[in-house]
Amino acid sequence: MTIQCTFYPQAWQNDYAIPVDAEGPVTWTTNWPDDKPLPANNDYESDQLARESDAPLWIQNWSGPFYVEVNQVFSTPQ
């Protein structure tokens, strides 16, 4: 299945992760095994998607805090 990932960059301020402006595109699609449940949003497994080669390079290299949301992409029949 195809999933869409959305990256939310953050920075530390007073021991809190706060949203910051993105340095480029924040969404990308990648393949996910059909027999595996989707990872939870803002979870270790979904955060690992930001380090995969399908993610934009700036996201792969992001050194600050962040979280990733995941949604299944539904194709519309032609």
C-alpha cells in the first residue's frame, strides 16, 4: 500500500518542542507492507519514516525534534 507521510519540524524552547517553519516540502509518499498495520502518528515507528530515502533530503537531515503523521493513500478508480 502507499502511505503519505507529513513531517512537522520543531525546535526546543524552554524544554518544550515548539513548531518551526519547514525548510522545504513536508509531505511525501512511500510504500508500506499491506500485511502490516500503519504506524501510529508521533510514534517511534512513524518517526523512522523521516530517515528513509523517500523523505525529502532536508527532512532526512533534520537534527531537531519532530513528529510524523501517516495516512493511507486511497487511489480513485479510473
